[in-house]
Amino acid sequence: MAARTPSSFLINRKTLLILILPSLTFYSIFFIYPIIMNVALAFTNRSMYHFYEYDFVGLANFVEMLSSADFYTVMGRTFFWVVCTVFLQIGCGLFFALFFTSPHLKGRGIYRGLMLLPWAFPNVVMILVWRGMFNPSFGVINVLFGTKINWYNSPEYAFLMTQVINIWLAYPFLMLLLTGAIQSIPTELSELAEMFGCSSLQKLRYITFPLVKPILSYGTLLTSGTAFMQFPVIWLLTRGGPGNATDIIMTWAYKEAFYSQRFGYHAAIAIFASLISLIFALFAIKRGGVLEGIK
């Protein structure tokens, strides 16, 4: 076979560049450019009143954010939201993963497929369906439990409602992740433990948990980052209400942009939230072994 000339390699590289150019253009316009503009906006006083004639204010927006009592209230609520979300999602995912990997359960594949139904529909559609189900006047939740709870006017019930829906939407990912980890455990270990008279709880404690711990911590980091940047569940259900009782960092930032119309201040909040989420992502990448071997 004849050797390929340098010009043939050059043509192939040009062809490759032409093929990926549309994707690069799309990525640059809708991802890179907004990030750059948002970072630049955070150092200005741009708002609806200074839309065209705005000034560079340096770190003033960040100083105001860190000096605001609302910031610490929202951050406290956000971290509480993250802790509850991670604990409940990991708990549900682990429970269903253990249940559907039980060798004594018949039809495991069918049940597992049914449990993945939350992934079969767009999140926005399912959130709106749940919003109707929690409606205090005609919602099926009150009818089912024989209650007359106004889920949208009570801070406690509103928070509980958002958590229930958020968990329902997210547990399939953790269930799949942990199911794969559990199924990768050699069956010989379980059989050996049974030979020595270990109970099911002892096998769970000394075999299953230690072996799925790396995947469990990886899923915890991913869930934490996603929960911290959560927006659609809370916004479509409560708009951060009643009042500001269910506001977390992203809904607060959205209100600063489109209610208060302080675009520079909103950009500063968004950058801060993105940096926290980036920390979660970096830890998750490192935990997942993606950066293994990279110095």
C-alpha cells in the first residue's frame, strides 16, 4: 500500500475542521460567549436603569453580596436543601438498588424498568403534573391522604413538597449507579460469608458497603453539585415562596435579574454559585478517576 503524502494528511485535517466547525460555533455562541459576558457583567452596575450607560464598579457587586443578610439566609437554606436532598436521594437510590439486586426477587428486570419511569418524561412536564397533584383544591395528594393541606402557603409543607418531587425525579440515576456497583461485587464473597454463618446485615455491613463506598461517594458529590444549582423544581412549584421561604441560591439570583432587574448583581451571584458547583464537580471528577494519572 502506497504511503500517504503529507498533503493527504493536511486535507484530512481540513475536512475534520470543517466537520467540527458547526459544533464549535454553536458551543462558542451559546456557552463560551455567555460565560465571558456574565463574568464581565459582574463587574458593572448594569441594570434596567443603567442598561446602556453603565459603569465598571470592580468588586462592588461581590462586596454587596457578601454584606447582605439575604445572602447568608439564602445560603443557609441552600445548604440545608442540599443536605436533605443528598441524604434522601442517596437513601432511596441505595434502598432500591439493594432491593432490586436481591437474588430472591423474581422479575427484577421488570420492576427495575418501572422504577426508571421518571426518566422517561421531560422533567418540566413531570414537575407540572406534580404541581397539579399537590393542588390544595383538586389535587390527588390531599384526596389520597384525606387531608386539606395548602402545600403552597406553608413554608414547611412547601419545602417538603419540593423535596418529594426532587427525589422522585433524581433517584433513578443513583439507583442505576449503585445497582451497577452492587452487581459488580463477586458472588463468591457472599457465598463465602454465608458459609461462615454471616447474616444478611453482616454481609451488607462488611461486604456490600465497603465495596460500593467509592461509587457512593462519587454519587454523593454529583448529587450535591446538582442540588446546589437546582432551579426548575423550586421555580415551577413555588417561585421561591411562600414569600422567600423556599428560595435557594439560583432562584434568588433569578429574582435579582428579572424582578429587581439588577443584572450586574445577578451575575455576581451566578458566578459565586458556579464556583461552588465547580468545586463539587472537580471533587466528583477526581473521585470518579477521570483525572487519574494526570499530573
